[in-house]
Amino acid sequence: MAQTAATPIVTVSEHDEDTDLINRLLRKAGVTAQCQHVASLDKLADALRMQRPHLLFLFSADPAKNVGAVAKICAELMPILPIIAVTENADEASIAASMSAGARDLVSRTQPERLLAVAVRELRAHRLEHSLRETIVSANRYRRELKAVMAGAVEAITYVQEGIIVNANPAWAELFGYDNPEMMVGLPFMDYFDAGSHAALKGALIACSRGQWTSDLIRLTAVDKAGSTAPVDVQLERAEFGDEPAVRLSVPHNQLTHNEPEQLIVDAVHKDPMTDFYHRRQFIELLGERLGNSPAGGVRALAYIRPDKFGEIKDEVGPLATEDVLIQLAEIIRGLTQPNDICGRFGGVVFTVLIERGTLRDAEAWAENVVRMISDHLFEINGKTLNLSCTLGLSEVTIGTDRVDSLLLDAERANKRGRQRGGNQVIVAEISDESTRVRRFDDMWVERIRSALMENRFRLIHLPIASLHGPPKKMHDSALRMIDEQGDEIGATEFIAAAERNQLLKTIDRWVIASAFTFCSANKPGQLLIRLSKDSITDSTLIDWVSSLAQKAELTPGQVCFQFTEENATQYLKPLKQLISNLQKLGFSAAIEHFGIGKNSAQLLEQLPVQLVKIDGAILQNISTNPGHQEKIKLLVSAARKRKVATVAERVEQASTMAVLFQLGIDYMQGHYVHEPDVVLGEH
């Protein structure tokens, strides 16, 4: 009988008995180990060169401090070597700190069973990663052949007329589990998609049939013959079938084939095979990388999601079936994310998601939708139907948030508060040192704002507004940027709060107005929207200054539209009503932005003579799966139409959102889905 080779292990510890402990535990699991004891870090490099271990155990009273030094040595000699830290007592904060420093996990010495489970898990993962890395060499030999086969693969294609499938190719039938495409002809197209996709799909079909759909893909949830669901990206085009108008829908062939070998390897090593979310360690690494780079715009937030009373679910369905519950839970979360979000299975029953949205209000709306969707979902497990709720802790990535462990800890604490309050809710993390942070933040920004004003280092960019139902015209929304001392662009969201707290908004508003007027004189846009702060609403000298400036600019009536937030409009209703009246006498129009966030939004249209309202982007978060928000937008659109007020949807990020908005009758939309910022410098 062949003898199994011993597994090389290194233990870094001041005590020999720690090495004996590892030997005993691995022997218990049937692993023959050859353990080498390293008493100090200065001997670790030599041990790695000689032993080439499969695992490294670090015993330390202060693992967060020592893991980094060990990881640095390993990174140079054995980058994929798993490091398992062991200490007397580990809690969530110390585990996160150790993993952030480079450990795969941190285990309490008093938990030998968990230590063994972690060791077996990491040993298996190391062997798999080592084998798969070797496989890359062989896989790359066939890359060209594979790409050639993929290039020749047939797209899945179907034609739809008035909601009915009139033709489909074999690839389309196979996508839905059918052998013969004729079995699908004559049936309603909607039947092959989840109910949550119907609103977006219906809107996309209508828009495409009218020639108002772009070539972008729309993400839908397909339902196959067996009732299984899967996300699929579909492309829509206007076409003809049988000399009659039709919509041609196709799924690109790269969705019908396997991923590249390298991607399969990455997924196998770094993702949980059951949920396809990143493992805890990989999620932390990606989170750290993302925190190291500033977002292009908007805000970032970390969601910490944990099902409520999961022990009761476990008792009802059994420990093995609980994994099926978590898989369905992960599918709900995945269906509500955007491509740039990062999803992780953080351990056990906890999921984490790093999201990027336009505002914190958008992030909260997204989180509330996650909680609602999970609560409304019926979990089918082993013939049983279960209800489940979850609690979501949300921690915003604010100025100075550069530590992964503190961000995770804030989100975890918020989640814990929510569960203590009964669960099934969203709790936003409280920042304990907020006042200190704000003071430091203001001290940094006030001087930079004043310097930028003096040196004319502010710029306006002009974001296009696209037509859905309204008359097409060249409309743009202005956004403020600062050019810093190094020539880099800074979004207004980073400094505008400091400007407001230090009475600088009035000065910035006048710079914006002057620059916008100059742009309009030179470029003749159909309409340019510029926003005014609450300080300008109550500025009695503003109207005379604007009147004088407008005469020099020779603007056409309606070319400039001044916009005000709904919050400011509600709070400063009387002075704003007078200001709008005076502006309209000068030939300007008016708009309300972030419309719909208040309890009585529609009443503002009776009190303020505006020509445009911009529906807040928070209401649009995952709108294709939120019937309540769809109904709310219908009411807002109806109220606006009664008063001949045009509607614009803010911060539209996805094709599915655009499809629903088209169906709901929105006139215009703006956001990253419409176009990346078209930068035009305004001269002052």
C-alpha cells in the first residue's frame, strides 16, 4: 500500500506545545502532518524556503499586530500560503482586524473544534488553488480554440408581436429548457420571466416598438420549464416578422457558454460555491481596495445583512436544508444589486454588500427594498413554505473612513441594534465621533473652497437629460466640480456640506449662475438647469443681480431653469414663491428637484408655479421590483400632468429602470444610464 505523504505545516509560536496541539488536531482529522516549529519571525523565511508548507499557524496574544509582519514575509516567498491566527479569545472586531491584516481567519485557543474546521477548510482551499493555478497553464493552450468556438456559437433569439412569441430559434428554446422551439410559439412572452421582471420587460417592449429603446442590455430573471430562475441579460431591437412590426430579443452567445478558464478558477477559489458570493477573506480584500479609491460620484455604504431568528428556521427544516434557505436569500440580494456592487458571504448566515449609489437616501431606499423583498418572499424548502425576515445594518463610507475593520464593525453594530429592536428593519450606523470629524472636515475644506473661488478653480459640467415621452430638446443639468491644487476634479458632494455650514453657499451660487449664463450665451442649449441653495432663496439682493447679469448675457426665454430641492421648497415656501415669480418675469423657468420625498409633494404643485419636477432617485431604487414605488410615481406623474408640469427621473442607472419609467409615463430622465458627464467648462 502506498504511504500518504505528510502535509508540511509551520507554526509560529513561543511555545512548543502549540505545535503539539496542531499535530494532535490534524491527526484527529486524518491528516498526517509534518509540523515545524518557528520560535521567532527572523527564522520564518528560512523555514518557508525549506519546508514549503501548506498551512501556517500564528499563535499570538496580539494577532492584529503580528499578522501583518508574517503576511509580508509570506507575500515575498509563498503568496498563496494560508495564515491562520490563534489567540486566547477572538471576537468579531479582532477577527476582522486579523483578516484585514492578511490572515485567512482568527480562532480562539479555547475553540479546538473550530480551529480544526478552519484548518481543514484552508488546507483544502490551498490544495485546490495550487492545483487550479497549474491548470491555468493547460487551459491557456486552448484559449484560442475556445474563443473560436464561442465566436461561432449561435445567439438565443426570439421574435415577439403584441406580447406573443411568433418565432424562436433552438438556442432560445434550450435556454428555457425546451427541446423544440415550436413549443414556445404562440405563448405569452411574459410567462417565461419572473413576476419581478414584468414591469421592466413590458416597458422595454413598448419603448422598443416605438423606436425609443437603445441597444443596451436589460437584466431580467428568466423562468425555465422546471420553474428554476436565473438572471439573464437580453437585448431588444425593432424588427419585422411576416411583414409585421415585431421586437427581436436576443441573449448574447457568451451567456450561453462557460466562462473563461481563468474566471472559473478565480470563482472556485474566491467565491462560495453555493451562493456565488465572495468568501469572507476575498470580500475584505476587495473592500480594502475599493476604500483606497475615491468614488467617481455619489456615496458608498456597507450593508450587513443577517436573517432574523434563524435558529427557529434551522429547527423547522433541519441543519442541512438551511443552506437552501441561504441560497434563496442570496438570490434575492443578488437580484437587487448593480454591476459595481460587491457581495460577500461573510460567514455563517451573514451577507455583506458594498454598494455605490447617488446619495445616502438612495442607499437607504435600496436597503429598505432588500428587507421588504426578503420579508415578502415565500421560501420553498423540502415541500414546506417558510417566511423569513432580515435585519440590515448600513454604514456609510464617510470622509476619513479608510479602515475596513471599523466600517465592518459599525455595520455589524447597527445590525445588532436592529435585531434587538425586533428585526425586519434597516438601521443606519451612528458615528460616535461625528462632531469631531465634522470640525476637522470643515477646517480642511473651508480654506480650499475660498482658495478655489479666488483662483477660479470651480467648473461646471453639463449632464444630458434624455427624452422618454416629452418633446425632444437639448436639455442639460449643471453640476459643480472643484479643480484641486494638483489639477484633479472633486465632486460637489465632497465639499458642499462644509460650504453650507460655513455660509459659503451664496457665493458659490453666484459663481454657478454667472458661469451658466456664459455657457448659455456661447453654446445655445435648449434648456440648462442650475440649482440654487436655501441661502439664495432668502437673499433679497439676488434678483437684481440676476437681472443685471441676464441683460448682458442676452439669454432666450426659458433657456435657464432654476431648480430648488423639495425640502427647501417646503421649508421656505413664501420667499421661494416670490423668487420664482420674479425669475419668471425675467424669462426664466423653475423646477423642483428631489421631488416625491415628502408626505405632500403633489401639494407643492398647487402652491409653486414650476414648469418641471425631478423625481428623486431614491424612489427609483430597484423600482422594477417595487410595486409600491411604481404606484407612487404614477400618482406624482398624474399630479404633474394635470398642471402641465414636465417630469424628469433622477439618477437612472439601469436599463430596467428606464423601461419601467417609460411605462409609467415619465417625460425625461437623467443619470449614468443616459450618458457619462459631458464636460463643458463654464468661464466666469
